Amino acid sequence: MRDLLVLDLGLRGYAEALSFQRAVAAARLAQRIPDDVLLLVEHPPVITTGRSTKAANLLASPALLAARGVELHDVERGGDVTFHGPGQLVGYPIVDLTGHRQDLHWYLRQVEEVLIRGVRPFGVDAERNPGKTGIWTNGRKLASIGVHARQWVTWHGFALNVTTDLSYFDLMVPCGLDGVAMTSVAQELLERASGACLAPSPDLPDAVRAAVVRSFGEVFERQPVASTEAALAAALVPPPES
């Protein structure tokens, strides 16, 4: 079984993480990185817009975004407006689909399967919503997915709400879906506890991260191997021209 290089970037600003992600994707395209890569990160509050975003779906003015400490970035991924922030597990899979199946729809369904399996150990029954990308539970959206691909190498990815402050989603029409209600793993667990006023376990984010990495390896038939920025650094620099 081939390796899946897993790199946890920790808390990282969106622009910096995007630049690093693009560099890894370029190295994967050039085959300087021989294996698929899964970048994991948590962002400070940021709203991103994609190729399908309609202006009306961003409900907050620039002044309100600034007051909430929320950055705004327009990027090349598919999909509409979405939010990234603390308490969210963001994953950027840089996958060469020529080693899997050259089909973006298949890839999206595989990423959904990763997340469905990833939250199952916590008693959260997630599912697909036909015709819509992402995963849902109890009629509420738990994770969003938006990808970009070039020559069958993917980047951008998924955002799974774990302990996310869901009030940030009031600043937009999430993913352009009118009437959608967002939820998180922590929210689902609290509701299952009959609305008890309980704080989520401090171990929950780490446990969910580990479960998602395991399920990614299972679904894509790769062996997760922890990596570091230093280990990838040499591959990110193009070789000098002869």
C-alpha cells in the first residue's frame, strides 16, 4: 500500500496556508512529491468565496466582518461562500487522481465517505444530501467540501465543524443554500445529552482529527504517515535549470 503523507499545520492564517498548499500541489504535479498528501489546519476566522459564489450570499458588510475579526478571500475552488475558523478541522487533500480514478464526482463522494466514517466513532450518524456536496446529520450541515484540480491533482478540500462557533455562519448563506442550518460534532453530542449544559471534551478535536486521518487512509487505500514541513521543503523548490 502506498503512503499518504499527513502534515498538521496547526493554527495557520488562511493566506499562508493557501500559499503552502499551492506549493505542495505544484510539487505533486511535477512528481517531486511521489505520494498523496493530506494537509490539516485550523484557521483564524475567515470567509472564502469560490467560483460559484453569488454576491448576495455574503450577508455581512466589510465593516461587520472587520468588527468580528473575519478575513475575506476569493479563491479558485468550486462552490459558494463558506467559513473557516477555530474549532474546525480543515483538510486539504493533494491527491493525484491518476493513481485512483480520474473522476472529480467520484472524488467528492470519496471525501464525503471519509467524513461520514470519521464522525461515526463519536455516535454522529452523518449522511449525504443528494444533489448537494458535503455531509449532513439530522437535516443540518456538518461539513463543507470545495475542490480544485489541475491535471487530475486536487487541492482545497473539506471543513468539518467540530467545536466551531456556529454564529459565524450567520454572516452568509452557507454554501449558497437558503435555509440551511449548520451544526458541529460538539453540538450534536450536546443535543444527544438532552441539552445538558456541558462543555465538549478538550480531547474532542484531537480525537476527530485522528479518526478522519484513519478513515482517509481506508477510503483512499493509502497508509497514513506523519510528515513535517521540513521533510517536504526540498520538494517544494523547483530544481535549477540546466
